[in-house]
Amino acid sequence: MSKTLFQRIIDREIPARIEHEDDRCIALHDIHPQAPVHLLVIPKKPIPRLQAAASDDQALLGHLLLTAAALAEKLKLSKGFRIVINNGPDGGESVPHLHVHLLGGRSLQWPPG
């Protein structure tokens, strides 16, 4: 199986604007931002999508959300932010490597589209 785009970024084969990194995840700025702040919080463990996560991934999934919340605080998104996880083609998944979108910095409308 070939590496996903995100695995290649994690392995430093492709450059990215990294906002945060720890032993379990990396957070980077989206190259096609949909809001003034648009980060991707990506687990270093290659999980194709949320639906493919196992029960032993529970702590990692929680870590991704808590990391996104900490980044929202760091980036002063005190008026609010949105967390999005796309799953499958109809859910908007474009890279088969689970990731959390952190969007903020403007008023976000509902429904998202």
C-alpha cells in the first residue's frame, strides 16, 4: 500500500506549514483554506477514516479533538470554531487518512453544504 499525502507530510517527504506536532499527531494549515483558520489535525497512526477506527483508537481520537480545542485557544478562536471529520466519498473525504478539520476566524453558517 502506498503512503497517503498526509503520511508523506508526517515523514517530511512533502513540506507543510506545521502548527503543532507531538508523538501522536501533527496539525498543519490546509492548503485550500475554507476559513481564515483552517487546520488539519492528523494522527500519525494511519487510520483510513473514522469508520475504520477500532475501539483501541479511542484515546487517540480523543487526543485529536483535545488538540484541536487547544489549537483553537492558541489561535484565539474565542468566538467559536467548527470541527469537521469527513468520512467516505459522500462525506467529502479526499485523502484516505483520518483527519480533523479545525475551522474558525469568521462566522460559520449552517448547514455547511
